[in-house]
Amino acid sequence: MKKLVIGIVVLIVIVVAAAPFVTGLMMEKTQTEQMASYAERYANQPFQPQVEITSYQRGYRSSHIEWSITLPKYQFFADLEPIILTEDATHGLTGVTYQASFAKNDWYSNFINETLAGKDPFSMTGEYSIFSGLTSKFTTDAFDVPIEDKLLFHVKEGQLTFSSDPSLKEIKTTGNFAGFSVTDILSVEGLKLSADNTVVSSIIMAGTSQFSIDRVSISNPDDGTKISIEDAKVASDVDFNDTKNSLSVATDYSASRFVAAEADVKDFRAGFAVNNLDVTELNEFYQEYSRVMAEMMADMDSMPQDPWEAKQAFDQKMRIAGMQLASNLEKFLKKDLEIKVTDVNVVLPQGQATGDLAIGLKKDMTLVDFMILLEVPQSVTDIFTFESHVSLAQGLVPNGQQLVQPLMPAMQTGVFQVNGDKLVHHAEIKGDKLLLNEQEILFENL
């Protein structure tokens, strides 16, 4: 029995002693595999940063790693050198902890030494667990950057945290940033970020995200005008349907108050959604878009030096790019594609406005197919699903009586009807009829 206990103790000692070496070895293997997976996933994405491990020095209890991050398609802007990230990792029993830094880049060290008097407010730390995956944390202390004319750019404290499973496919993000300001001109307070996403492909991440700002204040010191936004929020939901190979994206915007000059807007809300996007077509469109934009960027160095001539040349390139991409956009016009504007709400001193709209396709279409509407307008009921609601306080529309009168012989009512102190609108396609305020549009009268 005594020998058994001694054997177990010796085995534990060996395992504990070997653990740092093993976790360091596993970390190197995992990071190498992750970089290979990243390179494969984004091989055809010209605007995706290129990330590679340029040096890996693994020891018994620690490792020193150097990364190179290159932005190839943007380098012509300022001849950007690859960004160097160094990482010092400490091996533990079931994982590693690390500290990272950009200090090896001249631009970074010069900024810290010359602008911040050698005090680095930034910190990057993290942990990689064999069982739970990766957690990375970026924090900043408050610091000031002098601008000019006694202006000061003040940055407050903040923290951003990323976590993922070992495969880097399930990614969560949380962030809190107290804000920043420019003396007497700009103040941004209380930024918050959260996201929970799954990597579907090189261009698609499904999941939810929320971003909010407590307050934005902008002042013009010359004339004293001010703009302020309070409690601004953006929430997004991306849903990938594997069975249909389709994508639906919904984004909601809101702000409790917006004040600018004489405008005072309260309780602003609006949602926008695109449902049932064909993912195959989306991937093809992105590839074509990347190719067209890469060609444009490659031509930027040959642009005229004169600003006016450069603008004319750029506008011409954009027109050509638009024509090249039009045929790809057309491929999205498939049955069940739907666009929605939801929960629109605005409160002004003159009253409240609300509304929503949904329009979809009943069948696959091309741009040429829509030409039939010019000759046979009643075919709109064969092509689209549609419904809209609008409610306006009459105080918002001083000449509202014009809106309650039919605008053409096919209409039996105006676009709006009077309902108490409001102007209301409802339109929908119901069966083979287009109804406006419950009355049929008489296409034969067009």
C-alpha cells in the first residue's frame, strides 16, 4: 500500500512538472492550426488582414511569439508597414496566460514616448485554456493628447473583451468605454458593446450584437450652436438558415432624444430588415465586389494630382463599378426576398409620427421583368407582397388636406384619411387587389 501511495505521488509530481511543457506545446500546435484555418477561410478576401506567426520561441515555462498583421489592399494610402504584435506567454497546468504589446512598432513607441511622455495606457492580456478556449482583454487608462490652439483630446478608461471556443467559431465580445472629448467641441460618453456570434463563412457571422452611447454633445465655439444625442442604441440580429441557405438581417435604431438648433426629437425608433437573402448569391456578389474594388484601389496611384480632376476620375470609376455590380445585385431578386421597415416612431413638438412597411417578392424576378409594370400595372399584385401603415399627428402636416384627396382616378381615397387628430394610412396587397385605406385601387382607371 505504501508503495502504491508513493507511486501515485511520484506520478502526480511528474504530471505537474510536465504540465507547463505540455500546455506550451499544445498552445503552439493550436495557434499554428488556427492560423492555417484563418488563412484558408479568408484566402479569397482581399481586404481581410493577413496574419502570420513570424517567430515562435517556446520554452519550458514560457514562450515568446511575434505576429505580423498586414493590410495589403490599404498600404498604398500611406505605405503602411506590417504591424508587429509581440506576445509573452506563461505556461500553466491547463492553459497559458499572456501579455501582448505593439511596442516593437516605431509608430507606437514614438507615440507613447513623445506624446504620452513614456507612459503606456494600453494593456493587452489574455488566457488560453485547453478546455474553454481563448479570452483576450484590451484595456486603456485615461490619457490626454494635445492637439492645437490649446485643444486637448481626452480619452477616458475603457475595456474590450473577446472570448471564443478553441475553434474560433463561437465568438463573444463585451466592451465598456467611458468616452472621449475634445475641449469645448466634442464629448462622447458611455459607450457599450456586446455581441454573441457564430462564424458561418468568411463573410457571414450569425448572431446578435448591441451598441449604445449614453450621450454625444457637439458644440461650435464660433456661433454657439449645439447638437446633442442621448441614449443612442443599435441592435442587430443576423440569422442564418442552413436548410434554405439563406440569411436574414434585422437592425433596430433608437435614441431617447436628439436636439439640434430648433429641432427637438424624442423617442426616435426605427428598424430595418432584409429577410431570405440567398447566401450563394451573397458570396458571389462579395467576390465580384472585392475584385472590382481591388482594381479601383490598384488604380489609385495613377489618379490625377489635381483634386477636381481626381474627383472626376473617381466618379467615373464608381459609375463603371456600379454597372459591373448591377448584374450581380439582380441575382438577389428571388422569391421570398423581403424588405421591412419596422416600428418607426418619432415624437416632435408638433406631435408623433409612427409607421411600418413590408415588401416582398412572390416569385423570382429580373430587372427587365419589372418593365411589365409600366404596361400592366395591375401585375403588381402578382409580383409583390406589400403592407404599410403610417400615422401622423395633424400638427406635423400643415396642409394635410391635400393628402386626404385622391391623387389620380384609380384612387378611391387619399393617401391618408383623417382619424381624430391624426392622419392615418394603410395600404396592402390582398389576394389580387391593391387596397389603399381599405379601398381597392382601380387599375382600369389609370
